[in-house]
Amino acid sequence: MDIDKRTKELAARLTYIRDIFGPRENASVALLRTRLEEFLAQAPQLGMRELSRQVGRLEELFGLLEGKLEGELSPMDRVRIVRHPQRICLKDILENVYDNYTEIGGQDEWSIDPGMLIARATIARRMGKKTVHQPVMVLGQEKGHGQEFRNGGSIKPWGNANALYYMRVAEWENIPIHTYVFTPGAYPVEDYPGAAQQIAKNLYVMAGLSVPIVSVFSEGGSGGAEAIALADRRLMLSHGYYSVISPEGAAAIEGGLKAKASPELIEKCAERLRITARDNLELGFIDRVIQEPPLGARPEHYEFFRQLRSEVIRATDEAVHSAEGLGPLRALALRQRRHADPQEIFVRWSLSDKARRTLVRKRYAKFRAMSRSAFRDNRSLGTRLATAVARMLWQAHSLLRHDLLARYQRRLSRLVEQLEAEVRALRYGLGGPLARLLGLGEAAGGGGARRMAVPPEALERLTSLSCPEAGACRLEEQWVYVSPKSRQDRTLTCPNAATHGCQDLWAPDLFGEFAGVCSTCGHHFPMEFQWYLYNVFDFAKALEFNAELESANPLNYEGFDLKLEEAKRATGLGSSCITFETRLDGLKTVVAVLASPFRGGTVGAAEGEKLIRAVERARIKRTPLILYSHGTAGIRIQEGTCGVIQMPRVTMAVRRYISAGGLYLVLYDTNSYAGPVASFLGCSPYQFAVRSSNIGFAGPGVIRETTGMEVPPRYHKSFSALSRGHIQGIWDRRDIKKNLNQALLTMGGGNLYYR
Amino acid sequence: MLNVKEMLDELSASPYEEIEIKTPHTGVVQFVGLKPGDRVSGPGGKWHEKPGTLLANLTREKNKKPICAPQKGEVKDVRGELEGQFVEAGVPLMTIRHFLSKEEVIARILKKALHLFCAPERAKYYFVPEVDAKIKAGGEQSVKLKDGMEMFIVSRMKRETPLAYSGPEGIIYAVYFQQGDNVDGGQPLMGVCQESQLPLIQDVVNRVQGEWEERD
């Protein structure tokens, strides 16, 4: 019986190896197969002792060759390991790493999203003879060893919302959060609250969550991973991957979307994207790699679970230590972590109020320091120094002007206000004899009479038309910048012509006077970003900053340098992001623009850095911050994780700005999709869209591919986003300036310089 | 009086509908090489979001616009002499034969023979108790309709109002809604025909169901 079981196990091991190495021919795999076949053929003739001896030798051979095969794993093999149904999943971890757990996010298919598993777990630690049970909130995607209803760990928006709720619960209870990332990507549906919108909310809340968060990556697929992975300590399993897009997705984009990508191209993309644990450690996006057994951890590798347990405990200890500080001896023990068993050293995981604030600050600093070398900084040393000095001066000015001086000013004005109110009360007869004595009050009454005396010119201005002799108000002179498209001599057809009966429009009219708006139905034809720069943001008088930060090719992605140079030459921009300071009706404002002609407005390390610097500038100078997305196709896939890490990085900066009391307003135009919408764009409380724009997480093609669902024609229109509650309003292009001014005056927190 | 034979003969003599494709406005015509006998398809997709086969392009003021097939069928003739010519609005470019399906034939016959009584607004519709009892006892055809006769109860947002029948006298040929279901405004509630014509209509429908050959 025993021999039977052992042979079956060996056969299963061989199947697993063949699954991982796919169609590739490999000498070691062939050797294992022939040896096993030979043994199976001989087995009936062998005696018990001989059988046992041969199985033992086969097991040794398997062990040896698995070790050898481990060295031959390509990145794509690792992807196959991670997706294999025998791969460990979150339930195995809960069973083997934690001492006790209760699922609270639903059970199996009876859950709002069976892919998201949430549990309250405990870890027991010794304190002398006493055992202390430390509670943790554990959450992550559950692939369930191939259970269909779990969608392979693709989380629907409501699953992420549930995870977010229990992260908040952990914050109220002051217990650490352990998240396990097992997702190929989020489930791209736009049903309420919308995939992108929910991930953005998750990131925004996690950026300020004041309890230690430790995340462990096995399969980190882009936005879906980020939704739970913004953590103080990020660990990664040695056979996992963490990437901006699946290798298949990258290959589909690389090879043209229509044709099916070849396996070779997929392999190549997996290599180029640098998705393995070692790559991510080198790039600095994770803190530590947890070594797995050869060819990846499976549920029977108990030794691995023990190691995982001590690693997550250690990571949580470190996160706590970074915020609170431990005693000198325990700190020493934590430093010499290779020797000490973290379970033996007790660390309390609930933090004091001060430590919670420190933790959030350190988390921001940690992410701020990432991907700093992934873009090109063309500034001279002098400029850098001058920028740093200017920043310090502004900080000092801001402190003096808005914190110290303003405080006294506020007190003074409050005093004056109170006095004035008192005097007014006196005038309305409340003062009795005193008022009469001073000649104030109703009896002295000038109030009514004075109100009548309106100066005649004001009366004229209020009661007659502003320019009765000038005829109808003409608009053609109002645009400073006129689109070059208006120079073509042709007509255009509005896409709504069939339903709205729109007449053909003559290009000089349409792109000139009409500002690209159909005069019948109001459809907005796309306009260049320069139109907005000059006609809305007064770019001619603006001060552009950080233009010297340019996109680079941090992963040395093959062929990308050329494409980048091409984009820079064609657009005259260094990156897809333009940041500047301008005045809107006299109010100083920081504006960031994502320009779609530069590589589709994709966001990489340079764009992320420029955005963060713009956000920090707005925070220090206490100005409003407007982010105009002229169009963005998502995160730049050629930058790999250097791109995807911008989602948490920029969102954290934005969170800091908003909680300081600023006004962060996002304006969408043309097409905005994927990563940016699922992070720093989608987290704003004030999001507006220019009419006829599209907003979403994934385009119709991707949705059809991943979910098998047909997408209705107007699925991504801004009006759908409005009815879903994603955006707050839809603006006519010609009214943007007016609406922005109104927004600056009425929205946002109390930390703006003009308030 | 409905003449069944004549009607069927007429339909089977020309079992198609001819759709004339006309220019929507002035412009220069460019055909895309369709010949008589070619098959074209109408708008497709779940929401009819994919336009039909491209038939020709019409260019006016350097604005090239596609003209697509409104329904599936076969090209009957193409006015090839107009290729590259500037034409006025409303000039026929080609003819498409759209072959009628069983449903379309029946719909046409019923349209001629029936009076459809439609729902005035989106609501739940019920027959008034007397009518309901009659239908249950003797079938739909047992109800004789007169103009102004109280027929339905319209139930919407916790409010119930009576609705009277208006139209020619006759009997109910068919009821097109389920009692208690929501019916959109403008959808037919029932078809009404003259009592004498009932067997005739049923005969036509049966014959179409049995004999009509669909051409694809």
C-alpha cells in the first residue's frame, strides 16, 4: 500500500513538472519520465524489498532533478507555477500559518465575492510561560485550487469594497493586517462602484490606514494586486510574479491586438517585463523574498509554511518597530534576524496614537523613495540645489504666513467681527438708554433711507442690457488658441447625426468658433491638449516646472528606446505629464496635464514623479490642484512594475494633500482608462468629465476577452460614469474655465491660501 | 372583406421587400464593387451596434460618408453609371431585395387584418373582472368588443385606473401580454378583428406557418 501511494505521488510530481515546463523539451524531464515508466513496467515482477529500494532511488532522483530544473525556470514557467491549481492558496496559508481563524467575508460560494477571502486570525506568541494570542486581519484573493466560482482570484468591485471595510475594522480595533496577493488582475466590470473606482478608494484609504500592513505577493497582477497591497512591508514568494500586465496581455499589445500572440512572444514579454521576485527585489518594490521549495510551494510543503509564518511575524514586528521603537535588546534581536526565532521575542502589535501617525508617515516615505532612478533627470546640479532651497523657503513662508500669522489674523478678525455685531445689536434698540444717549438705534434711523439711495449709474447698470447697441454677443474672438484642424477646408459629420439629425459641420467653424462642439447635439469632437493649455489654463503666462524630468527605459525593454525617442520628437514633450503653476481668474493654482499624444498618455516613473512633485508643491504653497487628464491609456507597460508602483505612490501624495485641507479636482477628457483612473484620478472627491469622454477600467476588447461579456455600445461614456456615481458632473468644453473658477471658490478644504 | 388567396398569392409572387438605397444628400458617389446577386447583411450585434455591409461612399465637401445596408438581402441592381458622379439628394443608388421571413409575413398579414390596441403607458394591465371571467370561461374569442367598453385596469405605482377600449367593433384575436407583468407604453395589448374574419385569419396564419419557404 505504502509503495502504491509513493508511486502515485511520484507520478503526480512528474505531471506537475510537465505542466510547468509546458511543451518545451527538457532532458531532465525526459529522464524522469523514462525512469518512472521503466519502474512501472518492472514493478509487477519485483519483490517487496526491491520495490521499496527502487522507489527510494526514484524519489532521490526526483529530488535531485527537481533541484536542477529549478535553476532552469524561465519567467514564464514561474507564471505557470503561480497559476497551477496545485499552488498553495490562501486557505492553506490560513490553516498552516495561523493558529486559529474565522472567515468573516462569507464562506465559499456564499460570499459577496468568493474570490476575496477575509478572516480574523490569531498568532500565538510566548511571553515566558504565558501564551499571548495576537489577533490579525487576514485578507487576500483565494484561487481555491481551481474552484470555478472563485474566478481565479479576479476580484469584482464589491469584493474589494468588502476587503476595504474589514481593513477599516482592523484600524478601529488597532490590529495588524496581513494581505496575500493571489490575483491575475481585477475583474473588469463597471457596475457600481466600478472596478477602477473601487481600487482607487482602496488605495486612498490604505494610504492613511494607521495599523501595520504586511503584504505577501504570489501572483501580483497590476491594479487587482494594488487594491490590497499598499503595505508597510511587502514580501514576495520566490516563485511569484508581480507585474503591470499579464505576459499574454503584453504580448497581445506588442504583436498587435487583433492577432493571437505566439508562445515565443509571450515568453519574451515575460522576460522583458522583469516580473520575478528577484527582479522586483532588485528594483526595490519588495522588501524580502521568501524562498520556496524547488518548483514552487504546494500544500504539502509544511516546512515552507513554518518559514512563511516566521517571515510574516518578523515583517509585522519590523513594521511596528519602525513606528514605535522597541527596547534596545529586542531591536538588536530583530536586526540579527537570521539567528533569532521571531516567535520567541514578544512584540505588542497594537500601536499608540503617536506611533500610528508615525507609521503612516513612514509608509509614505517608503513609497516616495521607490522608482527614483527609473526616469531621466536632466536638471543641472545648480537647478536641483536652487529647487531644494526654494522649497525650503516656501515651506518657511507657508509656516509663517499661513500657520503663525494667519492664526493671529483669524483671532483678530473674529474679535473685530464680534465687536461689530455687538454695536449692531445696540443700534436695534437693545441698548436702551445708552443707545439713546449715543444717538443710535431705531429712532436715529438712517437705515431705510440709506438703502433707497442707490447711485443712478448703478441703477442704470442693473436695469438695462449690458451692450444693447452691439447686437448679439459674438464668440469667435474668445479663443486664444485655435486648433490647426480648423485650417482644413472640409466638412465633418457628427457621430450622432443618425439619431439627432445633426447637420454636417464645416471644419473652420467647428474647430474654431464652436470649440469642437456639434451645434445641434452638443457632441464634443476631441481637441488637442494645447487647446486646453492656452484657452483654459492660460499656459502662455504659466510657470512650467520639472519639464526636465523625462521618461526613460528603466527595464531596458527591447525596442522601447526608439519608440520613446519617436514620441519625444513628435510631441516635443519629455513625458506625457506637464506640470505648471498658473492663475485662474487671479487664483494661483497648480495644474498637471496628462497629454494623450505622448505614448497614449500612459503613466510611468517620470510622470509619477512629476505628479508627486506637483502635489507636494500645491501642498506647500497651499494652492488648489487640478489634474486634467487629456487622455490616458493606463500605466506604461514597458516600464513594468516601475509604472504600476506609481499608482500607490501618487495616491499617497494626493491623500496627504487632501487631508491637509486642499482642493484636488480631476477633469477627464477623451479616453481615460486603467491604472491612473484606478488610483490617483479615481480617488479625488471632485471628478468631472468633459462631455463625450469615456472613463473606465478596461476597454471593451479586454472585458470581452476576460469575462466573456458583451459590452453595450455606450458602456464607458461619461454619462454612465455619472449615473454610477464615479464622477460628479459633466462639463461643456466652452464652460470649463467658468466652472473651474466656481469650483475653486466653493469646493475643497480650509487649507487653501485664499481662504 | 379579407381575401386570403389573393393576399397569399401576392406575397408568394414577390416574397421579398425591395429597399431602394437613396443618397441622403448631395455628393460624389463611389461604389465598393458590389454586383447584382451579392449578399449584404444588415446591422448586427446584440444592440445592432455594428453597421451593415458597406454599399457605397458618398463624399461631400471632402467628407467621405459610408452608406450601409439597412437590412440583409441580395443586391438587385446597382446604378454603376453614377460611379464618380456628383448626385443630388434622394437619387436611387441601388436596390436590395430583402426576403421575408415567416414572422415578417405573418406580421404583415395581421397588420392588415387586425386592429392593435396598445398600452398608453408603462404599467401592469389586468382585464376587468367581468371580461376576465368571460375569457376564462369561453376563451379569448368569446369577448365582443365595443367602443368605450371598460376593458382594463391599469395599475402603476400603487394607483389603479380603469381603461376603456377604443376602436372598431370586433372580437379579441390574441392577447399579447401576461396579466400582472409590466408592459411598456406603445406595446400592443391585444389584437382585435371582425368576428366574421376570424377563421380566415387563422387559416392564413396556418398556411404561412406550413407552406412559407424562407430564403436566406
